[in-house]
Amino acid sequence: MPAVALAVAVVGGSVIGCAAVRQRAMPAAPTPRAPGTVGSPGERRDVGGTDDVRTTDEVRTADVAATSAMTALLQPTDAATAMAVAAATRTQWTPFDPDETHVSLETIATGLDEPVHATGDGVDGQRLYVVEKAGTIEIVDLASGTLADPPFVDLSDRVNSRASEQGLLSVAFHPDYAANGRLFVNYTRRDGATVVSELTADADRRRADPAGEREILVVDQPAANHNGGQNAFGPDGYLYVGMGDGGGSGAGKNAHDPASLLGKVLRLDVDGPPGGYRVPADNPFVAGDHLPEVWAVGLRNPWRLSFDRATGDLFIADVGDSTYEEVNWQPAASRGGEDYGWPDVEGDHCHNAADGADGADGSLAACDPDGRTTRPVAEYRHDDGNCSISGGHVYRGRRYPALDGVYIYADYCSGRIWGAWRDDRGRWHDAMLTDSDAAISAFGLDDAGEVYALDMAGGAVLRVVADGR
């Protein structure tokens, strides 16, 4: 969550800069157990061209369809097979063009109290579950925009939401929720610890019983910031948990501390013993280096991670320190173990380094001499009111085909919304899509693949809409 006061002023409406579209080489895929520009909407400039592609990255570039097919073979679940088929049958590449696409926000629902997360349940396509920071989960009817009364669940009696990065932070519905009614929440407990716990919904899936809560993971937090707070089920059926580095003085060291779960992405099998979890046998650190629950390391405060429904790729938006915000991409065929560089690296640069310290060739030799860091696919600076990234989703809905395959994210303070996408050579591009006046805390995704922005200050759910080909 943004490390700023909730009453922060939103900067919006101004057109800034000139170079909106940036081009990046695809980052190298890690080996198992690896140590682990702002512009006006639609304005384009490619940076570097084909010469900007790093040789090591180009050699290891993987096609999305092949990656997804590999995942289906390794993990032949129904979800993985569906994704592989979808990717393999996408025979025509339709590149995204921000010059031809006008993006805006449409109000769907209001009256919410500091919304921080939203998702569908995979059962009723008309419901969007909106997590409110103080401890409740509301059901929004997408057809009417009304809120169900009473709310889906109220956990405010056990949630600590005093600090800006504490509270009830996310909910993830079990892949078989229609049959078993299981869901998993992530919140800050009264004593400041992070709790991942399980709840069960009633037979008609209208309410969850807080009295039946079962804590499955508790992680002590050294400070009130950098709590992370994301729960998300992957296409492999496992629960992924985003953990911040714990905040406070010197917290960055936790991101590489082998004895800590902080500053990491965790991967848990919650279909084990009731009220607990098992460590998947293929987690990258089962044999050592880090705690076995760990899937990836080197994160500062992952404020939203999400899976592309068509490919199974994982996107992690990591809140930066004083200069850069970043988007990290993990292909579906990854076996985990990525190191995203914090605290040595911020964005695609050496952290707190003087200008030029990154090297004339764009290398990170000054701070990452071993080349262990998996570099981001998009970044932006703290310029003109930007302060904190709010991660989003890859658009896979049917309403706006021009957005298909675009990862949508925003800045909490400025309200600017960006998109990142790959071209047919595997290179990443990003561009600002629109400049809103919303305090966007997060994005939600409904069962149809439509994307929604959450306005924390305005208490609203806003659908991302687009006009274009």
C-alpha cells in the first residue's frame, strides 16, 4: 500500500513530459534456485530500438504460447490446460497502440470506505467483492452498482487499520469456491502481525462467518509499514502471498534474509491439513537458501501481484523508495527463485546511486556484480506528483478488445494510469493511458476479465473503459 497519509492530495489533469512509450528487452528467465518517463496519454517515443535489446535477454526470450503450453504439461490442471489452449490458439498478433486507444474511468459503485482490493469469486459473474481497509468485505452488484446489506463479512473487531499500510488488505477465493466455499484473507492483526486466514461462506455464498476463522500463517511485523498484504491463487492452485520487507529502519535487509519471510513472495498449498498449509514440493528453496515457503525474494513492498488469466504469467508491482516504482514479470514456466534486487536495486537502477553509477551500458555492475537481479519490465520516476505504484491486472475482458494483453497499473498520488505490453519480438513497452483525479489504491478484476480501479479517497469502484481498435 502507498506509504503516504490517506489524506494525500491528488495531482491530476496536467499533461507532462514528452516520452511516454518506453521499450524494454524481456528479462532473463531465472534458473531454478537462483539466489534467488512520464508523458501525455498516447504520446509515443521508442527508446533504444532493437539496439536496446540485451544479448543475454534476447537469447532467453520465450514465447507466451510456448511458455503456457509448458506450464500445462508440467502442471496438467484444468486451469493450466485452458490457458495453454487460449494462448496457442491466439494465432494473430494484434499489437496495442496507445495512439489509437482512449482510456477513461466509469463509475460503477460509490459509498465504499477506503477500498483497497476487489475481485470476483468465480461463481456469480455479477458480484465484485470489495475489501475495505477497516475490516469489511462488501459485495457490489455490477449490474446495479448497489452494495449488499449486510456486508459479506466484517472482521473489524480483529483488524488493526490505524496506519496507512495496515488493515484488511486482500481476499482470495479458492479455485473450487463454488463447491467448498473457502476463501483466504490477509490482514494486520491488533498486535501488528500479518495474518493469512481461512473463512468459509454459507451455502448461498452470501455471507462468510468470522467466528469460523482459521489462522494458517502469522508473520510478525517490525513496523507498521511495508506489510505487503496480497493473497492470490495461481493457475497451479497454490496460494501466493506478497510480503513487504517490514518497513522501519534497516528493513531492506529482510528481503534477502534467509531466516525471514519478509520481502518475499510465498507459495503455499492450502489444501493440506485443516487450518494449516503444506509447502509445495517444487518450491525453489525446499532444500535450503531460504525458508521453504519462499517463492521469490528481493522485494520492498509488493503492492499487488496478479496472474494473467490467458498465460498464467505473474506480475508484481513493487513500491519503490525515493526515486523509482517498478513492475516485475515472471513467466508462467518459471520455477521460482527470482531475486528482484531490493535493497541493492530500485527499479532498474542501483539504489541511492549517483547518476551514471548504473553504467553506460545500463548494467547494474556497481550494485549487482553477480547479475542475480531479475530486472523489471516497466518503471517510472517520482516526478510531477508520482509517489507509489498500485499494481493491477492484465486485461482479458471482451468489452474492450483494444486492451487485450495490456497490464494496467497506476500511481496512488498522481492518479495516472499506465499500460505495459509485449510486442511480437518479446520486448516490453509502456505508456501512460490516462491522467485521472482518483486516489487509486488498487485495481480489481471481475469474473469476465474486466478491470476496475478503486478510488480510496472517493470510496468508488471505477471501470476501466476504452475506445479504440
